[in-house]
Amino acid sequence: MPRADVTIKTRDGNCPASLFTPASGKGPWPGVMFYIDGLGVRPVMWEMGQRLAEGGYLVLQPDLYYRFGSYPPKVAAEVLSNPQAMEELMKWVNSLDRERKVSDSGAFIEFLSSRPRSKDSDSGHRLLYGGNASLTAAGAFPDRFAAVASFHGGNLGTEKPDSPHLFVKNITGRVYVAGAIEDASFPEEQKLRLEKALTDAGVKPCGRDLCRRTPRVCGSGFAGL
């Protein structure tokens, strides 16, 4: 499949990433930043990235865990059933604070905009797909995305000072948030807090609702980062 391995220079080092293009055509295509879920880079993430690219997009999928070096693909069933593996994984997840996500996202935006087959010479084409990281990036770069989607992200409306809902007021693109059903990391009070923040900011939804609950059927097996 048309997947290319690329390396992105960030503030903290070199981030490996995959760049997906449609199987046919020469572009240019609108750019998409596709953030991995909590289990990290693995074949199912590549499949999802390519499937998205086939819709006519140039998709960048960076490895947000690059600070830990290379690692073998994680299997959801094995990790979720192993307390030690879960403890290690949560250390990785929790290492990605707002400051790191914002710094990395700035590097990813510039990389994607520089691709010759990207339509990102202006900010009106770029799309953003992920979980918590997608809303965090959108809040930090509010005019750089035409649409933002967060699937099964956690901690989107907490009482902490770095909660994503506190930074949505200047987002110009449309937003869609799909919270997982019975997700302890995104309870109803967080959903209501996020909805209010988005509504007060005048953010337009993708579709009928800004936030809704959906079952975990995307095949990833874990929450979006």
C-alpha cells in the first residue's frame, strides 16, 4: 500500500511517522493529522490511516511515543489482560502532557504543510483526527484546521488547568467528539463541561451534535490519545 516512512524533527528529537496517500492519483490532497490511540503504532493503525487516505487525503500518522524509542506492536487483548503491561502503557500515556502534545503538533503541522502533494498552503484544508491530542492541538492552533474529530478520547473536560475544554474558545473549524459509552476517563460531567465550552465558544459541530456517545467499534481496542 502507498505508505511511506518519514521522520519529523521535533523539539525533543526525531519522531518516526507514516505518510499515506491514495492508491491512485497525483494530488495535491487535503492534509490530515491522524493521532494514534493509546496502544501506539501497529498494523491496525496503518490500515485505518490508509483507509482514510483512500477518501482523497494526505494522511500523516506520527508515533507520539517516539520518546521511548522503538517498540513491538502491542496487541490489545494481551495488554488489557496483563496488569504489568497496563501499568507500563499508562506511564506512556501519562507522559504525553499538554505541553508535549502542543510542541509536537506544531512540528507535525509544519511538516505536513511542507509536503509538495499537500493542499495545506492555506489552513482551510487541514483535518485532525484522534482523541485527547486532537482537541489539544486544535485548541493550541485554533485556525489551522477545517475539521477536528476526537474518538473515544479521555479527560477532555476535567477540572485541571490543562484540560482541553479550557482552550477551545478560538477554534474556527468544525468539531466532532465521540465519547465512548461507560468511559471512566470521560464521564457525563466531563461531557457536559466540554459541550458547554464548545457551545459558549460558538464552535460549529460536524453533523448534528458536538458530543455524543458511541460504542467501541473502531477496531483500535483502546482510547484515542
